[in-house]
Amino acid sequence: MRKTRIVLVFVLLLSTMSCRLVWAGATVKLGFEPGGDLSTNISGYMLGYGVDAGVSVSGEYLKALNDQVEVGGGLEYQLKRNVRGLAAGFRFIPLYGMVKVKAPFSADLDTYFTGKIGYNYLALDEQVAGFDYGGGFYYGVGFGLDLNEKIMVEAEYSVNRGELGYILKQPFDYAKIRFGVGYKF
């Protein structure tokens, strides 16, 4: 199953690269999250857990407002990640609006800041039975560097919120740092 997903992602990337005119303004990103923190509040007690490393794929479309600011939206798909010490896993699929502001720190660097806000869907592993769950608020801030006209690298801090529980849903927050590389069409 995992090999099938990886092959599908690469097929999608190759097919989108072949139709450049259709995708002008679009960016495809591959991200790596070295780990994260999962927290929940149950009956007034805050519980925290570590999360194993994960991989994500995202697509974004931006339109320039002027030379410094671009606005648009995106969709991120996180591959399953496990809570440390548990066999069960989860993933979030955020849909967001974003702003990208160019902030050149020197004449040689093409740097920028990003801000994202949206809604994300929470999906649990099939090994977790009997839980009632739902999505929630998503936000993130990041910093990036355009290496050339097509390739970018960036770092981002984001928080995915959802709800999880047996009878009453409790807040379920996943905070992570993502390092990514992107290809602009």
C-alpha cells in the first residue's frame, strides 16, 4: 500500500509537469516532518505525546497582487504518522488560504514569509475503533528561499486541530515543523 501511494505521487508529479500552461502559478511541495507533538485536554488534564516523523505532499496556487505579495490557497496530504509507543496512527488533510510576502534580506537572496489559515480533516488509522472524531482549525507560518525560478526550500511551523473521543469529543492538536522542497510551474 505504501509503495502504491509513493508511485501515485510521482505519477501525479510527472503528469502535472507535462501540462505547464494549465498549472502556471501552481506549486507542488514534498515535506518532511522530523517529529511533532500531539496534545489533548481530557477532563481538565493536558496530556502530551510525541509523534514519529512523517512525510507530506501539498499543492498550492498563488496569484500575485503586486511585486511583494501573493495570495492563494492549497491542499496538503499527510501520510500516516504514529504516536510514539502506539501502533495506531493518524493523518490530517488541511485545506487552506495563504499569503506569501517577499522579504529579501540581501540582494543575493530571494526570501519570503508565508502565513496559512484553514480547515483540516482528521483521519484515523483503521486500527483505532470506536472513536468519534472530526476535523478543525489549521494554521501555519513559514520562511522560505527561492533557489531559482522553479525550485524553492522552506521551513514551516503549523498546528492541526481536531476532535477525538469515545462519547464526548476532546480537542486534539498536532503541532509540527515541516521542511520542504517545492517545484513551481
